[in-house]
Amino acid sequence: MVNPEVTQEVVDRVHPLAGALVIALDERGYGPDLTLSEEDVSEVREGLNELYGQQELRDAVRGLLNLGAFLQEQGAEQASTALYDVLAEQPLLDALDALNAERQEQAAEDVAKSSDALRKFAGADTQKKAPQVGEKKPDGALSLDQLKFPKRL
């Protein structure tokens, strides 16, 4: 082991999937000769596959990206390239895209709920409705006729 205290500190701060790989690589020693075996790559791939559909997948990928950058700094090109290749596989990218879309949907719902709660608190009508023909315009509203659009040539 390079430094057991530092290794344990790193393992405690990253996702368990990245932490397990840190421990395995630390036992081999870092440097240009460090390589990831097919077994290592397979374990990382399987660990990521188990996290598909969970927000935890993002943390695992973040930890593995940081580990790849560290390996690159140590000159372990084969190990960092092998790790990056796993992280660049299309099924993983698709799973991350789905999680991002889900997260954005949730954020939009949270904003809408907060907005409705604030309107209720302020005593405003929370029902959204489109303007109706012949209905009085709200104060400060302009009609399209009042806007000065440039004439087309």
C-alpha cells in the first residue's frame, strides 16, 4: 500500500464502487506500469449496471472519473484509458441521460409546487387559466395592437 491513511480517507469520500477499485489498485502500487485487468473492468461495468435507474449512478461515475484523472496523473495510461472506456459506453451514457431528464422533471415539479404554495400563502388564486375572449384584461396588460412591430419590406 502506498499510504493506508490516505487510501482510507479517499475510500471514505468516494462511492463504494470507486472505493473498492482504489483499494485494489493501491495494493498493486501506482505508476506507469499499473494496469486494469479484464476482471477489474468487468467488475466496474457490472457495478455500474446494478446502479442503472438510480441517482447513485451519478456518484459512482463521478468517483470513477476522478480516479481515472488520478491514474492519468500517476502515468498509468492503460488503467486510466480502460476506466474511461467503460465510462464512455453508450448504455451508461443513455442511463445517465435518463437520470438527468428525470432529475429535471422532478426539479420542474418542485418549482411548480413551491410556486403554488407561495400563491396560496399570499392568498392568490392558484388555478392557472388562459385569457378568455371579451374578458377584462389584467392591469398593465397590452394587446397586440398596442405593440409597435416593424413593417415588413
